[in-house]
Amino acid sequence: MKFAIALFSPPSAPSSRRALRFAEAALQSGHEISRLFFYADGVYSASGNIVNPQDETDIARQWRELVVSNGLDGVVCIAAALRRGVLDEQEARRYEREAANLPAPWVLSGLGQLHEAAQEADRLICFGGD
């Protein structure tokens, strides 16, 4: 089965951990993930500036490792990211900000990427949000 996964909650939320574990389990079971789409507060999971206390699980780092190790398409909603100060190098220059905090492998793009993923996948699974 081919899944698209959308995450709406920050890395500190239980739903972010559940989404990560679902993605790991899906891949281990031989399923495909066509796209991970981070929207609303989910964009914080892609920020390179997230620092967790030593006694907490670093979900943002685990998301990054999952994307890299499995060659997944990790898309961050550009509108949600800009609103929350999550910028790649190009957007930091465009808006004359001092630093970027969206490292590779993440890609900024629009909601059209979520729509496309939903059309191509067998199932769109959403985690978090109100």
C-alpha cells in the first residue's frame, strides 16, 4: 500500500511520535510512503533549531533520520513555515533574515504537494491538528 502522511502537530506532541512510529512500521512492513507533508505546527519537526532536553526523545531528529535513510519526500508547507519562522536558505535571503533553519533533506513547497500526494497514494493519513 502507498501512504501519504500529513503531520499537523509539533514534535513535542504525542501525535508527532505516533506519526513517526506509524511511518516506521509502514516501511518495515513493506509499504511505501509517497510523501511526508508537514503543515501548521508540524513544520517545527523540520526545523534545524529544535533542541530537546537530554531526557526527552528528539522526534525532530528522528524524522530527519527517517527521511534521509529511506529517501523519502519530506515536504514542509511554505506558508505555515514562513508564519513560524522556519526558513530555508533561499527564503532567509528573500526576506532578509539573518539565518536559515530548514536544512536538507526538507523541501519548502505549497499545499498543492499535499493534494498531489493524496491523489497518488492509496491512503492519506493525518496526525494532529485541531
